[in-house]
Amino acid sequence: MNDMSDIGGKASHNDKWVPTSCALCYGSCSILAHRVDGVVVKIEGNPESSVGKGRLCGKGVSGIMTHYDPNRLTVPLRRTNPKKGLDEDPGWKEITWDEALDEITAQLRRVREDDPRKLVVQRTTTVSASRIPFVTFIAAFGTPNMSMAGGGLHCGNAAHLLSGVMHASWSIVPDFEYCNYAIYFGASKGHGAGHASGSNMKLAADARARGMKMVVVDPMCNFAAAKATEWVPLRVGTDAALALAMAHVMVHELGMYDAPYLQAKTNAPYLIGPDKRYVRDPATGKPTVWDLKAGAARPFGEVEAADMALDGEYDVDGVRVTPAFALLREHLRKHTPEWGEKISTVPAANIRRLAREFAQEARIGSTIVVDGVTLPYRPVAAIAFRGSQGHMNSLYNFFAIDLLNHLVGAADVVGSCLGFNPASNGFPENDRLAYMPYPDDDGLMIPGTWMGYHMPYPVAEPRLPQKAGLQDFFVMSLNTPYLDSDDREELWDKFELPYRPEVMLNFGANSLMSVGNRDAVAKALADYKFMVSIDLFETETTRFADIVLPDCGHLQTLDSRSNYPFIFSLPAGMGSEWCWPIRQPVLPPVGEQRRFQDVMLELGDRLGIRADMNAAYNAAMNLEGAYRLQGDRKYSFEEICDADLKNNFGPERGLEWFKEHGVIKWPKKPEEVYWRPFADVRVPVYWEFLVPVFEKMDAIAAPRGIKIPPEYYEPLPDFLPCLSHCCQKPGFDLYAFYYRDVLHTNSFTMENPWLDEAAQLDPFSYTIAINAETGRKKGLKDGARIWVENEKGRKVAGRVHLTEAIHPEGLGVAACAGHWGDGMPIAKGKGVFFNDLLELDWEHSSPINLSLDLCARVKVTLAEENAK
């Protein structure tokens, strides 16, 4: 099936379909590349894989144009202009690989001998799925500073945290095969780019055809809403208000919630004292519950779930205590539909109807038989992702939405809200790759596997930051604005950061376009004493580098883990098998391009850290026995991938086997998909752990003149307004936001001519969407050129598109467009650079998980047709 005779040598006549993986988005769908006489002439989905199931979106099909783009980097480059800035020409000079690596090694060695923390490694979320080559290099080098741009900061700081804490997963999706009612908050799962996108599109389409009702809550009638049963437009950033009002109706007006689930699978019955903390048993230290039979407080593990009180007030050693659910019930009392309407603009009558439909369709108490196993059946799901949580109030927005699932027991059971594959029995032949959520001492769930910098739960101890992004102080963060923010120096001083970043190793990330306003990011990039960029194109960010290295694209590279861990891109549900594909080179490097994985290994050798890198690979890939990398032996990346595959699937299934077969599959079992009844774990509907976290953070921050807002650390979710909701400036009457375009991935695919052509035909991709009636009141005509200005005076310009498909107060910009650099000429000048409206500072960042506020209150004015 896979004749590689023309790779790296003289081309011989051949006509082959080569199995590999896409990298035009982080879904990494399995593909077949049709190579004829050394030229890829077509890309299709691989029907043998569960990752995509033979289907492929327009981005994946267009990967051929990314590879053959004549603007690809092909030689190493050195900067000759020492001045760095937005308008500075780097003055590139071609150099040899030895010259480039010598200079890079000298800089890395200098920093490592001084303080390895002065190195920042920044990577994108596209181009290559595997983070292991970076993680291993970082671990061996000794820096804690890894950053992500691309989806990165704008993607899922709260979504991944909440999905991990509540579902042991990176993200959540409806159980498409059995769900009857799905409500989407700012998400497009199964209808656009995202995790397991190609596979879930088929599952979502089948669900809709089967009759699943789909309600989409979003300021924009997005790609999911266009196919939904109902679109519910709401004011930007107010998702929590709607979700909390729905919860109020379910608890206070309908009395519909799953008490047995709350008793057995959450901390709802745990007793809470006046200090907002668990009341712990003095003998065992465990949280207590009120035992209705015994009429006393007892450790949670010693009481049958059905005997745990959810309501009431009790006296324990002279202290009045309350079950967490009783506090939640009282907390929800104020969140009436009328309150929700004032904040979200969704009519109270609609809120009541949505809550009633959701609660009734949950069929609380019902069961179903799947593959001979009787399981709880809750065919509803409340789903959220980037849109709802892309705000300062991101954590509570997502928490409030997911609370709807847990109130009715619709979490990781048949028909419900599913995590992406949180439990696996492992490969049947050897039980490798097995994992399962497990409890901590308080009974709360710890994910069985993860892919972030740290587990979402248990929460780490806050400390004076050693990371330049301050994530070790803000312990519930993944990504951070504080490597690029206007006030980073001030914050580093206040937090007594003992060093300053000096060197950046950038892989494929265009942070100038994907983080915030270009002025702040440009200054941050220019402050590095030395910067290396490994990239496919000369991006706006790459122009700030001192050395540029030409990378190989997805049709030229190798990855034994293009889709692992399974929690990232393998579809959830019984309709999907376990499936492990690889990415393999279909075409050789062009010119002097080299794979970044090989570059990282060579840099490790030059720095003398190969032994530490080998040890890091052993840990990251869980290599055992004969497959462990030994000492400081030099392994090629092919050898590492071969060891990884044989370690997991046996000596007969190494790299060569996978190059031929592309994937390996095995069936899922009900207890793996619907794992929650089988796992003795609870999830927190009351986030008690926020109380001590805040106290520890405040003890560090307050003496240094840093105020942490306590309202972000309350154990129960609330609506906290974005700064845009508080704007009172006359004329600033629209809420600007940007949304993911189904045609594009971050700013990367704007350079692809096929996708650019499609975007130019689309009325939304490169325009500014404003409600038609709102626009008419402002005297705007469709296609007019307008200025959009935020409160601080930052402005962007573009053509307006008047549409009914947006909230009357909304202003929507698609994608991450607006390139201005010469290195991507197809992308240059197309669309609107929304991120120039985003402030990068403490004031606009979440004080609990560092999500950047991705909405801005703006005013709109007509621009002159010839204005630049």
C-alpha cells in the first residue's frame, strides 16, 4: 500500500495512496494522500480510521495547496537588521544549517548556564498535534516557560479546566447516538472546526436526522445554529446568566433534578460550615454528610448515598452546617428568568421553556440497555466551548452551563454530555493505554489522563511565580497573557520574578496575530535578546526572529502520536472505535527544510542534554522495558517513534507496520464510553477548593500590593460582567466579538489559495457582521467601509455585512484575519484584524484562570472609501 521509494531519492514511477494524518486543524483527521510520480495530486479521508471516518473538510482537502505554496520557507535565514519592529525589514540573509545551529546553540548554552528559565518555548496549536518533542526538550533544558499561540489563549482556558474537573476530559460533546436534546452555548461541536471535527460532523448530522432537537445559544447564528432546531441570540458574554436562570427554573419552579445522582456522584451532600469549607470528620479528616438514618454527621464514605441529606440545616458540635446542595438551591433563588432576561436579553418566557424542555427530556430515573448492559439514560446535553468561555467570566460561564447537566444527572451516561474518552480499558492484547478517573481523599475525581501542563484537579498550591506567565500563581490557568501584556514588567516586579525572559524558541506560532493588539505583542517580541522561529512561512511574528529555520509540513513529517491522547481528537460515543493513527512523510523536504523534531534532537545533542531528553521521552511516552531510551545514546526520531509504537502494540507493530497500515483499531465497551456509573468518583457542584486557593493567593498577593478580586473565587457560579458590560461611554453601543470561521484555522490557513477563494465567496469570512436593523438605524449600507473603535481608541476597519444572523447589539468578525506581512501574500490584506481591539493587561484578564476578555464595547463610524 505504501511504496516510499521516491521519498528522499530519485523518483520512480509509482501511484500510491499513503495513509497519514492531516494538520490543517487540531482535529488531525486521518487522510490518504494520493502520490503519483512523487507528486501529491489529491487528499481524501481515510475510511479505515475512526478519526474522520473517511470524511474530510475543505481545509484537509486543501492541504495540498499549503504544501506546494511557492512562499514556503526553504532555507535558514539570519537577520541583518538589529532593529525589530512592526515596520522593520529584517534584512534576511541565507545561511547554512551549521551556521544557524551553531548560533542557536551558543545562545541556548549561554542562557542555560545563566538561568534556563530565561528560555521561552512558544508553539502553535496547528501544524503538528504532538507536543512531546517540545515537552521533552523543555524538561531537559530546565525551563518552565512554554506558551501557546494559535488557538492558545483564546481557546479553552476555562473549557478545558471545567471539562477536566467535571468530565475528566479535554472537552465535551453530546452523545450524538442517543441524545434527544442538545443545547449549545457558544460551541459548534460537530458542525465546524474543533476536536474530532470530521468524525463528529457525521455523528451530529445523523443525530439531527434522527430527530435530536438542537438549540444553539450564541450572539451569532453560527455554523451550528444554521443547522439547529432553534437559535437563541443573547448578549455577548452573558451565557452564565441564561444558564443560571434555567437552573433556577429547574430547581425552584419545576422541582426537577436527579437527587440520587447528586447524592452518589457529586459533593452536593457534603456539609458546609459558615467558613464555606467542608465540615470534616475529626477522626478521619474526610468531608462529612448528614446521615438521615443516624441523624448525625458522618464521613461521606460511611453513609449510603440514598441516606445523605441534600437539604436542611443541622447542628454539628454547636455549629450550624448545611449540605452543599442546599446552598446551591438558595444561591439559585435570586437567578430568576426575569433577572436572566435583563442581563442576557433572552425573554423570561423562553428561559422557562428551554429549562422545562431540557429537564423533561432528561427523563430522570430512566435506564437503557446498551450492548447488554443496563445503564442510566439521560438523553440531554448542555455543551459549551470557546464562545461562551472567551471572557473574563469564563470559568463561571462554563460552570453554570455544565451545572445544567449535573442537576439532571446527564454526565457521561447514555444520551448525555460526554467527555472525550475519559476512560479506557487499554489495548486488548496487553492492557497498555489503560486509564480511568479515580478519587482523591475527598472522593473528588482526578482525570485518568490529561495533556495540559498540570492536572485540572487537584489544584496545585499557589506560589510566588517561577513562570514568566505567572501560571504557578494562577494555578487554574493553562495559557497566559502575561508574556505579551502591556503591564508584564510591572507584574513581574510585584511578584518578584527572579529573572527576565531573554530567548524565545518559536514553533509555527504567529502570536502577533493570535494573542491581542499588535503594539503590545510586538514590544514583547522585540524585548527578547534572541529569537528563533521554526516555521513554514515568514509570518508577521517570524519577522521578529534572529534566525529562521524552514520546517516540514504535515505531508513531510512523522509523528507516532498524531491523535493521542484519545481525549483530544478521537470521537466520544459507542459509534467510534479506539483508533491510533500515525502521521508519516508522503513527500521529501524541499530545499533545506528539516523536521522540527530532528532539529530539537540535534539541539539537545549540541547542548549535551541528550540523556535528559531520553529520560523525558521515556516519561512522556511511558516507554518500558526494552523500549526505554538508554542513557545519552543518540536516537533518531524514527527510532523513538518505532519504540513508542512497539511499546504500546507489540514488537510486530512498529513504525514500518504503521506506515503500511496507517492505523490500528479495537472496539469500545459500554463501561469505557459510559464510565461514570463504574467509577467511584464524585464531581464538585460546589467548588469548595476555591476558598483555600484564594486565601493562599491573597496571602502572597496582598503584601505586594496586588488585589485578587474575591468574587471570582466563590464556590458557586455567578454572573460576573465583562468590562464591556460596564461601559457607559456615549456611542459605544455594540459588543464586538470574533468567532471561528469553519473555513479557516487560526491565521494559518489564510495563505491557502483554495480556502482564500472560498472565503472571498463567503459573505462573512472577511467582513464585519452587524444586525441589519441596527445597521440601518446607523445609516449603514451593506458593503460600506466602516471603522470599529474600542473604548481605548484602538480601531480596525473593514466592510460591513448587514445580516439578520446576529444579535442586535452584536458586532461579529470571523476568523483571525487581517495579515499585513509580505511572507504570506495570499493572506495579506484579507479580512479584519479583530485582535487589535483587544487590550492585553491585568484589567482585561480573568483573575482566576487568565482568560483574556475577547469582547469589546465599540462604536462604529463610516470610513472614507479611499481610507487606508
